[in-house]
Amino acid sequence: MAYGYYNGAIDGIIGSESKAALSKFQSDYGLRVTGTITLEVLNAFGIVAD
């Protein structure tokens, strides 16, 4: 939502709108497009994950 890719309600569910937003983000940032939250997505957001 903060990056402008998602405008729906924040409900904690990765539904079709969330997947579409993730796919667009991944594509725009040159990441592997999966439509899911990956380590690459977390890194792009600056979130440290093990």
C-alpha cells in the first residue's frame, strides 16, 4: 500500500488483489515474479529475514 501497488483493505489475507500487487511490484523491481512474499520482496522493502 505504501508503494502504491495495493489499495484494498489491510486484512492479513493474501488474496487475488494482494497477489496482483506483489506481481506488479516484483516485475517493476526486476525480481522473479511469483505473486508471493519472497526473501527478494522482503529485501526490497528493507525487511531483514532469516
